Amino acid sequence: MSYTLRDARDRPYRSAVPGAWGGHRRGGLYGRLDCPAALRALARGGYVADRVFFADEQTAIAAGYRPCAVCCRAEYLVWKAAHAKGGR
């Protein structure tokens, strides 16, 4: 079986191992695969076309994605504080 993941430059690549983190390409965010907010969006039929996967959290961050405010609350608050000060 082969999976499509995103690399640190946000480019797709094939992997024999599934991604450990999911993301939303248009929203520019990443989170856990069991995130309640993502699961609700998927159940409504949304999100699927822009769903992406990452091997690890560091790759998602390097690709420019921000932490999910629901399932990665602590990381999101750190990101938000840095972003408010002009960081990215």
C-alpha cells in the first residue's frame, strides 16, 4: 500500500507508511488524526478535497501549517502568541 504525504516544502510524495498527522491545505492547519473538529468536518462531507497528511508534526510546521486550536490547544496558543507579535 502507498500513501501520499506532504514534505517540509508542502510537496506531495509517496510513502509506504501512513501519515501520523492530518492537515487542511486551504486552511493551513494541522492536527491529530482523531481531532474532533476534523472528524466532524469529514462527517459533514467537507474537508476531504483539501485533506493532507504529514509524517510528523515537525514536517507540518516546516511546510507552513499552524496547529489546530481544538486538538493541539497548547501548541496553538504558543503559535498564536508568536504570530500576534509578527512571527510566523
